[in-house]
Amino acid sequence: MGANPVPLIVPCHRVVAGDGLGGYSGGDEGHGLETKRWLLEHEGALPTSLF
């Protein structure tokens, strides 16, 4: 990463696991995946294969 002249910035809710949504600690305590799912649905970026 330090040698990369062009840093890549990806919002953390956009990072998904190979076998599902993965984890997320944003939002209200205990509602991380619910918040992540809402953000992805709101952006129209949640593929049906991840439901």
C-alpha cells in the first residue's frame, strides 16, 4: 500500500465476504449487518445472491 502512487478508497460497507455480506460495525450497537444491508440496498448495490 505504501508504494502505491494512487490510493484506492472503498467505503467499508462496500467490502463483502466471498460467502456473504461479511461483518460491519457501523451504525447502532448490535445492528451492524442490518445497517450494512440497508446501505447497500439504498445504493442499489446489493446483488440478490447475497440475500
